[in-house]
Amino acid sequence: MGSATTQALAASAAVLDKQRVGAATARDLFAAARAVAGSPQLSGALADRTTAPDARAALVGAVFGKLSAGARNVVTAVVSQRWSDTTDLVDALEELAIRAAAKAEKTADLSGELFGVSRVIASNPELELALGSTLGDPAAKVALVEKLLSGRVSDATLLIVSELVRELRGRRLRGLLNHVIRVVAAQADRTVATVTTARPLTDEQADRLTASLARRYGGQIALNQIIDADVVGGIRVQIADDIIDGSISSRLTDLRQRLAG
């Protein structure tokens, strides 16, 4: 991500944070992202640095006049920024839609729900192919997501996953879900920690680990667990690019490498 895009995304997110948003705002922002992604002419015009910001804002009003006021304000903020690449503008609209969905959902653990969805997909190659294929009908993918998730996750998670499979734009679904989990956690001022163990942590163990990670990294921690018998014992924790590996399997591998050396 270029420095211009980093600054533009931060400024646009600040505008979103000032809006009163609901599920309709998120849906409108997803619709705007689809429209811009689907039209090279529109995306080029909205990202054109040689055009005055006021002119780009006027184009938003003409094209997206039926959007809710909050969504239109966010789209206007996005096109007023300078982006490193046209694709970054589309990605930003999608990320802001995800953030709006997370902001509108006050009670559900969205990062936990999305993590659960990613694990189900990871464990089912046929499902991953059905949802992640570039050849699949978007409407059929959305219908499959609704069939699998309706009544099992929050409306916000259902909306996010449905929109992701509708508009993959060449991206791998599991990798995209991992990114979205971090976005949702960040919107709630949390840091995602993925913990891999041979057996599920008890509530007390999870609380102690969460508190320890919070002291180390600062802020709140969203803890996601993966059960993997190959870990043997101990735990492996990943936060962004940091890996804390205290598993027995890792120690045995290290020992074998030392002996071989």
C-alpha cells in the first residue's frame, strides 16, 4: 500500500467514524464499490488527480444520488483524496463498507464469526471452490452463503461474506477473509491474535493469554483459536507478522536442526 493510499484511507475512515451508520449505509457502500469496480470509466474519473476535488464530488452526487446521506458523504470523502492507484480507491470503498457494517453491529463478535467462517471454508475444499471460483455465478454464491449462514451469524457478518463472494476481483477468498477479520477488529480497536493449540484453551487459560497479549501489544485483543493435533503441546500465537511459538513440535524441530547441524 503506497503512502498516498495509507493517508487517504485514514482520512476517509475518519469521515466514516463521524457518520451515523446502519446496515443500509454498509450496503450502500458495498454497492458503490461494485459500481466503481465495474466501470473503468467511472473509476478513472473518480480517481483522476488532474480533476478538481469539487468536480469529482459533483460526479458522486450525479451517480450516487440515491445513496443514503452517510454513504454519500463517505464516497465523497474517498474521491476527494489522492490514491496511489485506481484499484486502491475501489478497495477503500469496500473496506469502508466493511467498517460500516462493523460499526453498525454493536453486539456480535464479528471477527470471531468471520474467523469461524474462514475455518469452515478451510476445512471444506468443495465449498471453497464453489465460493471462490472466478467462474461461478455471483448470485448463486450469495444464495449459497445465505443458505449456510442465515440464522447462524449476525446480519453484519452475513452481509460482509455475501459481498466478498459476490466481488472477489481475482482475490483468494481465505486470504481476503483474513484481511477482513483484521479490518473488523481494527474498527473495534482490537488486535487479532490467532492461537494454535493441540486442545482448546479453557476459559481461564484464554483470559490469561488475552491479558498477557494485551499488556505486550497494548489495547484489546481479539483471540481466535485453531485446534491442530500436530502442535503436540504448548501454543503458537500469531499477531500480524509476529509469531510466538512455544509449541513442543517447534522445540522438537529446533532440536533436530541443531543435532543435524
